[in-house]
Amino acid sequence: MPNQQMNLADVFLDPRMGLRGKLKALSEVVDWEPLGNLAARVRSGDVGRKPYEPLAMLKALYLASLYDLSDPQLEEALIDRVSFRLFCGFSMTKGTPDETTLCRFRNDCAQAGVLAAAFEEVNRQLAEKGLVVRKGTLMDATLVEAASRRPPVSQGAKPDLPREPGACFTRKGGRSYFGYRVHVGVDAGSGLIRRLALTPAHVNESSVADALISGDEKAVYADKGYENKNRRARLKARNVKDRIMHRSHKNQSALPPWQARRNRLIAPIRAPVEAVFGNFKRLYGRARVRYCNFLHNLADFHRLATVYNLRRAVSLCAA
């Protein structure tokens, strides 16, 4: 008897084809309705062709970050993968957005600040669930390469590059880098990202530090690059424990023994922040930024941080 072609109804006779595993857990870890309301800022649908549901489009962007997909790859996955359609809420009997629609929506979200607002909303919900420990903030920054081809170093720290004006040169460890610096403030204990910033690579990490402090943590942990006398005084005045490592200063050959010992005690506590950057670069493919527009890259890292926190929240809830 010849094989008969499977129709759509046959697919759902097998319960294994439904939403399960990682995507099912992500769909349940937060209330998505407020995120849909944020996404609705992008296009009202009052004029022109009826748009796709804003929440479905936003969830599609999160899937792109979760699986490190380009716009064309995301378009193909939404067509082929039942789990992607179920997670986003796209009908099984209707079309899904093409790469141009996805790209336009992503850019509109960046312009409207939707992805940054969604990051804050997810964090608010995770805090309400008691997942944010607040016993300390781990601060650090990492360099990511620009999307454009690296210009000659001879052009100076900020070369004339009209295609990607936000990228700059800097030096670290005897090497030169061209791109950006991603700064994060991570909740000690839970590992959730509470604050995020993006700057050109030449911006010193210490100048962004105060924006990474949430204000309700009991301590702040950071390496010696964040040492600042005024910052230490502000933390003390707010009754926040200063756990910033010491560095040697001019005409000082070595740190006093007590400062060296203090640094050794702080180092393993602040070390987990490095896992965030490892995930960004190795798991999510962000050793290099995806876009030439600074605002779009900032939104991309907010989207990435949201996905990271959602996955982390699933793990915390399961523990």
C-alpha cells in the first residue's frame, strides 16, 4: 500500500509534537502579556495591512537570540519548526513573517526602546518571584569586535568610519581591539543580569560603573579597574559593602599584604560574572556585534540579556 501524505491534523495525533522542553519552560517562566503590550508600541495596525501579533513577533526575536539565528534563518525556522510556531503563537494554518518583516520589526523595536523596556519588565517579574537575591552586584565589562572590517590602526582611536561611527579602537593586554565594550551588573547568587550598558571600546569601564549599581544590593564586587576613591565613599555612605579590588598606585612597587589578601578573597566571588560573557560570545555568537548601528547593537544586547535571564530563571526555578 503506498504511503499517504501526512496532513496537518495527523501531526497533532502525536503528543510529542507539542510545545515541550526548553521552550515550554521559557513560555511559562514569566507573564508574557506585559511584554506584548510593550511590543505593541511598534505598530498599532490602524493603517496598512494587518500586522502580525506584536507578542508573536517579539517572541520570534527572542528565538533568534536563543538559537543564534539570522533573519533568513529565523524565517526558515518559523516555517519548518512546529515548536517555534507554538512558542510564538503563530497559527499552524497561516503564513509566518519573512526576513524583511522580521528585520523591520527588530529595527523598529530598537528605535522605540522596546527591547530595553522588555528587559526591565522581565527583571521586575523575576524579582517579584524572589529570584533576585540582592546580596551583591558583580560588575565587569568585555570587548566585542565591530561588525565592519577593521580599519588601519594608524587612523587613531576613533577612525573616520561613516558606516559604523560607534566603534573605536582600544588596547588591552598589549593588543589592539576595534569595536565596543559591553558592561554588566550581575546579581550575586542568582547570576541574573540586572544592568547592562554598551559603549565604544575606548570608554573606560570605571566610567560606566555607577550605572551598573542597582541601589538595593548589599555589596558591590569588582576588579581593580573599578577602583575609585569617590565611588568607595559613595558606597560607604549608602551602607553598601565595598568589595572592589585594590590596585597599586604611582610610586607603589607592590600592594600592602592586607590589600593583596583582600584581592585574593574577592576574586573568586566576582568570577561568576565571566560566565555571562562566555555565554554571550560562545553560546550566542556575540564575540562580534551583528549590526553597524550603535542603537541596534544596544537593543540586541538587551534582547540577549533577556534570553539569558529567562534561561537562568528556568534553571533557578527547577533547582
